[in-house]
Amino acid sequence: MNMFCYQCEQTSQCTGCTSFGVCGKDPETAALQDLLMQVCKKISEKAHAKRQAGETTRDADLFVTEGLFTTVTNVNFDANDIAGIVSRGVAILKELGGEWELPDDLDGMISQGEQVGIESRMTTLGEDITGLQELILYGLKGTAAYADHAYVLGKEDDSVFAFFHEAMAFLLNPAPTVDELVALALKTGEVNLTVMGLLDAANTGTYGHPVPTPVNINPVKGKAILVSGHDLKDLEILLKQTEGKGINIYTHGEMLPCHGYPELKKYPHLVGNYGGAWQDQRKEFEAFPGAILMTTNCIQKPKENYKARIFTSGLVQWPGVQHIGDDKDFSPVINAALEAEGFAETEPEKTILTGFGHNAVLGVAPQVIDAVKSGALKHFFLIGGCDGAKPGRNYYTDFAEAVPDDCAILTLACGKFRFNKLEFGDIGGIPRLLDIGQCNDAYSAIQIAVALAGAFECGVNDLPLSMILSWYEQKAVCILLTLLHLGIKDIKVGPSLPAFITPTVLNVLVENFNIAPVTTVEADLKECLGA
């Protein structure tokens, strides 16, 4: 069977995956994800109407949020599990007064999903309208991921659920205009800013504000568990369950910033970070001599030689990989770690810095402002975002290395692994490379930029600040929409532009925001510095 998916940067030939997903998603799973999105839209249509009538829709709120997150790239590859989620959604839809005839068997559901995919809308609406619809949907998926993280830590905002329903219901509109869709895309960015603020409050309220922290990146002798993904709470629970068991815990990928949080770094058996970004996991996990826990997204197809010692939790799933349930009993992970060899020797310590969230950076704002005013610090570059496997991402390493010594680099998300082990030195005691945190910590970058603009009595676009962003999946999309909502211009995006951004849509973004694809390091750096 065929499929069509172009929601991530790795899509085949930058046009779309049509026979099998580059991410590892098979056509059956792709069809079921399309079906889940259609069910979510129908649920939202009913929930939006009920909310306007003053009724609450709690089950629908949580289901649509989790449904959106479930279909983010590299989250859930288990067709049978997604089919079960669809069945739950249809039950919620019927409780809301909607109708849906769901086939009794998996093949029938897959066939139904094939009828509501992207290509069916391209035929009736055209590529431009469909691309804008998908831009909004992908932004909603990223925002839902952050909303779910915040919800897990006890933070939510009813207006966010209301917007999810309003936006998803609008995506059923049979004749939307370009202007309506662009406005909704920017509104998605506005709501995502609210959600990133919620998640920031949830993370810092639970674990304290991150503080600059050196993190060991070499192995320590002993049994080991590697934690990847984004979920701080899962890491905390695992740290508590492994206390006194002689197991060292390592972070991987987007979990690196966890070392900066006071309530997480207090655990002495959180010993360091192992490996780099998500796309290298098959090689790194194969070499890791312990158990592996995948939280949230970023999983790739596991190799057979470590499949028995990798586990999933939360919404992430892979067929044949043991899933830890909602009770968060990590005993299987712990037992697998105890049975594995562990690291035989402790290697000499080597560290990298993390923990430069907005609280930490603004704590030294006077020194930063003085450095700018004196001319010691001439420019800021935000170089970060998602990493990926497709060729061309060495651009970000080369750009970071080419940044002049009198400029500082802010970075976030897993894109930083392209250059965060390099030596950049400091400017008057301020490190030139400031790791702000996970992708959602774009909120910190925004707060830093707003504070600097206030100090210099100018707009953010007038700051000596350039944004060089890499994208891969839907959380990068919602962050980009937030930056556009804030009116930030001259953003450079790469290594390639999204396949769902048609030339017509790109022209809208260029005319309104001067957004542009990356070109060469030399040309882009010269343009940023006005040289």
C-alpha cells in the first residue's frame, strides 16, 4: 500500500514519503495516524460547539491533546496501539453526539485512514491550502506535546484546550482562504508561547530554575541506565527508584539540560550525559552497556542486539518493545540494567556546560549589557533547533565555528550536539556558548531577547541578534510560528525548507517576515553581521 507524509524534514527527496517513512513509519501506521487526526478534528468540532454553549469537555480536551502528540514524528510506531486510541476517540465522539462508523478490524480501519489523508485534500483544495492546513496541524502537534509535558507536572490552561478544539474544527472547513489560514497559523504561535510559558513554570516550579552546570560526558564504572526523550518527571521517578541500587543514570539527547535543575542534579547517581542527538541512537544504544528508557519522542527502530534492554514510557511506543505503564514502575528497566555488563572502567572526566535558562542568563544581565555597550560583545547568534540525519547539517557546526570571538552563541534543543563539545572560551567571564536547554526552552531565549530589548530600549528586531534555526519535526514548527507571531524577522531556517511550504506560502512568509533558507556559512554570516 502507499502512503503520503511530509511532516518532518527528512521526507524523501524533500517532497514526501510515499512507500515507507524515512523515520521508520510503515504505511499502515501512517494511515491510522491520519485516521486518528480526522477523529480528533471531529471530536473538536463537537467539543468547540459544546464549549460555546457553556459545557465542559474534559475527556475530549485530554484526548485531542494526547492524540496530537501521539502523531508527532518518532513517537508511536505501533499500529495496533494507535488503532486502540482511535477506538477510544470514536467512543468520545459518540458521547459528544457525533457519529462515526468504525470498522471492526484493523485492515478496515487502515482503509478508512487512507481515505482521509493529505492527498485526498490536495485533490480538492490544492497544494497551497493543504500545505497551510498542515502547517497549522503540525504547529498544533508541537504545542500539544508541550501542553502534555506541562499537564504531567500539574500545569494546564483551559484556554489552550479551547484553542485546540477551535483550530482543529476549523481544519474541517471545506473552503478556507489563505488569509484565514495564515491568521490561524500565527494564532497557533501565540498559543504556543502561552504553553511554553506553562511548561517553563511547571519545570522550574517543580525542579527549580536551572543553574549553569558542568556535565561529565565520559563513562563512570558501574551498572547503567540511559534516559532519552524529554520527560523530566520520568527521570525523577527513575532516580528515586534507583537510589541505593548501585546504578548510574545517564541522560541522552534532549535530556542533557536536566543536569541544570537543582531538584534533579541533587541525585549523586545522575552521573553524566552519554552520546549526542537522537539520530545517532542506533549506534550509541548498541554500544551502551546498560538499559535504555525512551520517554516522549525521538525513538528509532531498535536493533535486535539491544531490543531486549530498551523500554518506552508515556506516549512513545515501538512494536515489540516493552512499555512501562502509567504506574511508572521501572522495575523491568532496573532489572535489565542489573543484568547488563555496565561500564568496566571510569574514564577521565570531560565536561560540557548546560543550565543557562532565562533566570541564569538574566542574573548576569548587567555584565552582558556592559559587554555589549563596551563593544566587547558585538553580536548574539541563536544557533539551535532539531538535529537530523540528512546531509547538510554540518552547516551548523561550520557556522558556530565561524562565529567571531567577540560574539556569543545561544543554543537549545538537540541541534547543539553539532558543536557543544567544542571550545568557545568566554567574553569577560561570560561563556561564549550558552546552552539554554530543551527545544521548549525557546521560551527562555524569547525572555532573554525581550529583556535585552528592554534594557537597550529597542525592539527585538533591532537587537544585535541573529537566529539560525534547524528544524526536523513539529515542535520546531510551533516554535517558528511563535517567533513569527512575535514579529521576529530575518530568521534563517534549514537545512531544507518544509515540503508543505509551497512557493506561494513561502512568498507570504518572505514578504511579511523576511524568513529565508540558509545558504552558505560565509554569505549568511556576512549578512547577519552587516559586513
